[in-house]
Amino acid sequence: LTLSEPQPSPQNSLPTPQKYHHVLVGVTGSVAALKLPILVSELLEIPGLKVRVVTTERAKHFYNPQEIPVTLYSDTEEWQLWKGRTDPVLHIDLRRWADLMLVAPLDANTLAKIANGICDNLLTCVIRAWDMTKPLLFCPAMNTAMWEHPITAQQVEQLKDFGYTEIPCVVKRLVCGDEGRGAMAEVWTIVEKVKAILSERDLLTQS
Ligand SMILES: CC(C)(CO)[C@@H](O)C(=O)NCCC(=O)N/C=C\S
């Protein structure tokens, strides 16, 4: 995990090293993306956490960027940033910056892309270049009919075989009226999982 420069603390000369965890949130085109503002604000409650967001174009349909109090990157940033050989490559900068990736919600389309190594936008490029020694958590969210399609289980299994951690979807009356599995895990479940993973990683580095 990335350590910031230790800050000299006023009460004593010894610096008190602050552990900063960089969490990169990926958001895709499920209606559950309407939870992004609350998810980000809950994550920011975790001491020492810095959050950035990578969005797909479809996800933008579900939230208001003004309600996201952290840097939000989309495909246009990638195009604007790289004009020539010496320019930085955004998806590489982001994979380096992040200590943990959380894809919430993961829609059916992006699930399929990741399972097959497709990288046709900023989010899937970050994931395609992901450092497998860092945790990647994903929160599937889709209509029940999509969830129950046999290909979904295959693709979720593929992501787990890559070493990514699933935060399973839950049974709910979905916004489209269907009752069944497919709803994104509750925000508090997701935040607790991020805390647990970060602390167990911290323990690993401390031991
Ligand atoms: C949106 C929310 C969180 C409200 O509780 C819940 O319905 C949900 O996670 N839906 C995601 C599933 C989905 O994308 N349905 C698309 C068609 S039904």
C-alpha cells in the first residue's frame, strides 16, 4: 500500500507515519450507479483514505458529477492527457496510484469485457493493466433476468479465478419492478468489505 511522507507531529519530534490508502472506484452503467455519491462519501469517512473515481460513459447517465466530491476520470480525460509520446498515460498512472480497486456497480456489459480481457475504455484499460498483487473488489448489479443468464455465473467465476473479490448482489424488488437477485450489495456492506481488506493488508505489511 502507498505510504505518504511521514508528517512531523507537533507533540514530538518523531514523525507520525500516516498510512494513506488510495482507493480507485470504478462505476459502470447499472442503475445502481445512482448510489455513487453515497458510496464515495461513506468511503471518505474511513481515516487515511483517498478516493478517485473512473467512470464509463454509460454510467454518467445515473449520477450527477457535481455530487461527487473527488476527482472523476472518464474517457475524455485519457484522450485529453495523451497527445504525444512524452505525455502520461492515464490508465497507467491510475493503476500505479491505486492500492485497491472497487468496481461498484459492475454491470453485465463490463463484467463480460473484464472476463474476456476487452479494454475499450479508461475503466477496462485500468483493470486490464491491474497489478494483481493489489486487491480488486467487484459488485455485480443487473436485472434479475440478466443475472440468471448462464453466462453470468461463468464470467463471475472467471473474475474470481483472476483473484478478484466478489461482493455478491442481493435479492430486492428492482427499480424496473422485477423481484429477485441482481441488486448491488448495500453501501454499508461494500464499505465494511473495503475496510476489512485494507486492514488485513495493513496487518500483512506490519507483521
Ligand atoms: C437501484 C437499486 C440500488 C435500488 O435499490 C437496486 O434496484 C439495484 O441495485 N439495481 C441494480 C440492478 C439493475 O441494474 N437493474 C436494472 C434493471 S431492473
